[in-house]
Amino acid sequence: MKHILMGASLLALSAGAVSAGGIERSTQSVGVLFEKGKDYVELSYGRIRPSVSGVGVYTGANTGGVAQNHYLPGFAYKHEFNDKLSMAVMYDHFYGANIEYPLGGAPEFAGTNVNVQSEGYTALMRYKFDDNWSVHGGLRLSNASAVVGLSGLAYGAISGYNAHFSNDWATGYSLGAAYEKPEIALRVALTYQSKVTHKFDTTEKMGSATIATGSTEVDTPEAVTLDFQTGVAPDWLAFGSVRWVHWSQFTIDPAWFTATTGGGLVDLNNSTSYTLGVGHKFNDSWSGSAFVMYEPGGGDDKLVSPLAPTRGYTGIGLAAVYTHENVKVTGAVRYLWLGDADAQTAGTARAKFTDNHAVAAGVRVGISF
């Protein structure tokens, strides 16, 4: 049982990426710390294809597709110094958004857009007290920038507003602990990730005319993740995760816009997402898993930012692992039904988004040596 090749690599492919309206693109998993081998390196690549459209409340016109495809490259390396101490370094995209309302779509939001880019670098250490208990922690380095443009009837006098948030670097940290019982493939890991505070040089414009310059402080939110797996029968493994993200910390309040409108550009609710699955080892080369995912939509209030026009999701996924000697190749695909939402300005629904979905696929190659 302890040799079943499921665990964190499959779980990491099944989480993140569409939560909180598509802002979070990585759960920043610590699973690489638990990979076998003195040295382990992995490359990963994922693609998300969302299909998100709505209908203007006043005009009845279709918005057209507003969510763009995005890609998720990743890298991780783990090294064991001795039986107790190990380290890992990781690269991925912590957060991102790419929403663009077509100019020919519903005039309520036609031309509105947001593009958020980020890269994350994480360095972790793990210390094993014995075969069961361990602690882990380290630093997270985030690089981010963003462009936001507001356009359409829903914005009234501020239609044509746009803001540029220049590239910024900021740091945070991660702390956690794990309990393992290798003889039954049991592992429970709890990880806390701190918020990361960016201070963006900001240029605000109306059309092409600059109306304000300054600095905007933006916190990417703290999060707590519980990952678990356990053997349930010979060659069978159950696994899952619970992740809470403090999204109310994430606000974007450029000075001129906030003073003029009385509110910020983005207001998100805290989220809790769940993953639960089962894996099976078919033979020494092949294993696979199936899993379900769920993130509640936040109650009866469907009002959301036009820059993140979905609420929660329900999803299913499949994954397969092929192992040959010291090489492991993992592939996963999932389908998500995105929660219905009403894009709003000034607390009033301006467009209704229903029956939307996303398809995600990823591949990961790991080598231990």
C-alpha cells in the first residue's frame, strides 16, 4: 500500500485555478516535499478553457465570451540533506485574471477588461521529528502587475476609466505540519500561507488623459489548506483537501477611483473549496484516480464584480499516472460547472451570467534520483 503512486501529485492537479472568479490559479501545494527520492524534480503544464457569457439586464444582449484561456507552467525541485531535513523550491503562477468583454457584446459592459499577471517563487524546508511527525515552512516571493479598464453603460460617467498597476515584488511566508503513517499510506498535512502585500505604482486615466498617479496597496490573501490521503484497501487510496482563502483581504482601491465612486474595483467573498477522490493502483506501471470538487457560491446574494463574473463551482475529474523506473508522468482532466452570478455596479445587477463552465487539463513529469 505504501508504494501506491497517488497522493499529492494527483491532488495538486485537481485544485485551484477557477476559484474566486478565476483569480486564484495555484493552491501553492507543498506536496513536492513528500515525494520519494533523495532528489526529485518535476515540470508541469496546465491549460484552462473557460466558457463564460451573460446577458445584459437592460438590453437583453449577450455579452459574448468574456473569460480568456490561460496557461499554468510550473517547476519544483526537492532535495533531502539527510533522513530528517529536506528542502524544496517551486515556481508557479499564484494568481491571475484575463476578463475581456467584447466591444460588440452587451453594451452594459462592452469593452470592460482586466488582466492580472503574477509569478510565484517558494522556498520551503521540512524537518522530520520521526517517521510520523514533521513540520515545514519557508518564504514565498510574488511578482505581480495588472491593467483594468471599465467601459459600458453600467459605469455611467466613469466609463472609459482605466488603471495600470506597475510590476511589484513582495514576500510572504508559509508554515505547516504533517502526520504520516507509511504502512497504511496515511498522510495529513496542514499548511498556512500568509497574505502578501504588494504596493503598486499606479496610473489612473480617463481615456488617454492621466487623472491621478500614486501607490495602491493590495493584499493577496492568506489561506489555510488541509490535505489528506489514506489507504482504504489493498491498492486503493482515498484522498482530499479543504482550502479556506481569506478573499475579503483582497481589495483594489486606487485613490481617484475610490474617492470618486466611494468603493473599490474588486470585492470578493471568503471561500472554502473541497476536493475528494479515490485512487487505484492497477499494476506497477499504471494507477489512476477520480475526484469531485466543490466551492460554494456564497449564499443567495448573486451580486459579483464584473471583473470576476462567476460564483463557486462543482466539478469532476480523472487522472492517470504512468511510472517507469524513476520517472513518473501524471495527466489529469476536469470539468467544472461554474456558479451563476449577477455582474453589478452600485449594488445593482447589470448582467446575468448562467450555465457557464470550464475545462482544465494538465500534465506533470517527475524524476527522482
